[in-house]
Amino acid sequence: MDLSYDEIVGKFEKYVFQTYTRQPLAIKKARGAVVTDVNGMEYIDCVAGIAVNNVGHCHPAVVDAIKRQAEQLIHVSNLYFTEQQAVLAEELAHLTETDRVFFCNSGAEAVEGALKLARKASGKKRFIAAEHAFHGRTRGALSVTHKEKYRKPFEPLAPAVFVPYNDADAIRGAINDDTAGVILEPIQGEGGVIIPSDGYLNEVREICDETGTLLIIDEVQTGFGRTGKWFAREHSGIRADIMTVAKAMGGGFPMGAMLAREDVAANFGRGDHASTFGGNALSCAAAIANIEVIKKEGLVKRSEEMGKYLVQRLKGLHKDYVKEIRGRGLMVGMELTVKCDDIVNKARERGVLLNCTSDSVLRFVPPLTIAKEQLDKAVAVLDEI
């Protein structure tokens, strides 16, 4: 199948729901930190499927695992046991310092499961979330996603109150007798790569312990080495009562999970929650291979080192346009004094893919395998623009 760009776009315009603002680019293949469009043009990818392709596009080990698993077993549902799901569950429990894993297919699904579990475990209904938080667009996840334009058309949603991010006292003041849980991103991604001050998450953990409130940590975007740790909560040394992961979990294959400590997880009985495709053999095989690549290639440490290098290079850009640079590992946000949509377009025309969030923040979440030379080119293109 070799459709032209115009043929592809024509079919999208005719048959696909128009819910995305897509860039004028049809990607045909990718490897490492480079993607190639249908016309053969190559681009350095600093988006990585929105923090998904941490091990790079089509990593040979992940591709091989998918091929081998597809020849043996793809899907049988959760009516039966599979070796792949058992192995992955044990690995994730150890990596996240939790006890139980529920497998699903996406970050929004993981958040849905977390909210359901928190309500059942606590017997309460209300959640506290942060201003500028993004937890997904399904109905439950949307109830704790802050941006009004996402929420307004679908109200009424589940009860939630939003407090300023990085303000532990605001959380303390918002907790009441009907608070089921507090849900936070350890670094706000869609909100503009907002990094909390040292001690914030520790204080929130203490408040939740004091009040008997469940703490849900959303690591959908920050997990699997993205911030220079396996998971961003490690920067604070805290543990979550409930945790959500997805994005980079499957090496590009759709995969998500909701995890919890034993006493919280015990509140879900048989039939309380389910997912037909969640944790099928193929997705688990991809995730197992993905985790092994991160370990073998030292990508957590590499993310830390390359993130520092990128931030240093970005600091050399024209100061009139750069308001602030924030980052941990290869999750970097450069807040500009102007809106960044036009810059994203100009960079794409010069062979670099970037992402704009919160109107004026250029978000860099490239593969953790990206080379210094590729980062240098991306910074040079920005300097030119």
C-alpha cells in the first residue's frame, strides 16, 4: 500500500472523526529518533509519539519480541492465564514499589481504573486535582482534567475540586469528609512541563497519610526513564497508594496499567473492573522487551545526562524569546515570550518535529536514545528560526 500524501489526507477528511489538529505530514516509517514521510523526507523526532517511544522507534528488540509473540499467541482475553502477563506484572510491581497490577490499553483507562478503585476503597466520591492537570479525556479522567474547554461540553462530571499545583496547603484545605483521593502528576506535562518544588510531593504524602486520603500518582507521561528516573515520583522518594502508567510502557505498542498497594487493591473484587484487551500476550511481550532494553542500554541514566545536555544547549538561544527552561531528564519545556505554533511549523519545514503545549511552551520529549548530534541539529534549527 503506497498512497500519496493527498490520497491519505483525502481519506482522513472523508472518513475519520475530525477531533485532532494534525500537522501536514504523513509518516511512513521510523527508526531510532528519525521518522520518514511518504515523500521520503526525514525528520529528527523530538516528540516520540508524545513521550511514548522512549527506546526509539522500532527498536529491534521490541520488534523481534512482537514478531515472535505474534507467531505464537496474540490474544485470548482475561478468562485465562498467560505467562507474559504474569512475568510483566511481577516486573512492574518491583519497579513501581506497588503490589498489584491491573492491565489496560491507555493512560486514560489507567486513570479511570484508579478513580474507580479510590472511590470503592474509600467509600467516598470527591477528588482533588491540580490546576493545569491533564489526566485524560474519557469521562472519569476528564473530571480531574483542568482545562475548561475539555470539560465544559461534557458536564456534569464526577465531583472534583482543583487547587493550585505546588501548593500543599491548598490540598490540606480542600480535603473534606467526602474526599476519596488526591490525584497529581509528579511533573505536569500538558500543563507546560511544570516541575514542583522540592518537598511538595513529600508534604502531600504526609497530608494524605494524616487524613486517610488516597494519593494517586499519574506517571503516564513521566514513566519508564523519561525524567532520569524509572518513575518521576522517585525524585521525591515517595510511594503512591495508586499509580497509573502507560505511554512508554510498550515500546510504542498500546499499553497501560493501574497499580496499587495490597490493602487498596483488595477493595476490587472479581467483576469490579475489567478490560478485554488489557494485558494481552502481544502487548505484554512488547512491554517486557521494552523494559529490558531500558535496563540493558542504561537509558534511565542516559535520559538524565542527555536532558542536562539539551537544557544547556537551549540556554544559548536568543534570550528575547526564551522566558524559562524547565526539565528533568529528557522531559524539557522551553517557555517562550511568544506563542509557539508557528515555530513548530517552521521547525518541521526544516526537518525537526517539535510539540507545543500550553500555547507558549515547546515540549521536548525525544527518544531516550537520541544522539547528541541530533539534539544539536534541533537546537540549531531553533536558533535559525
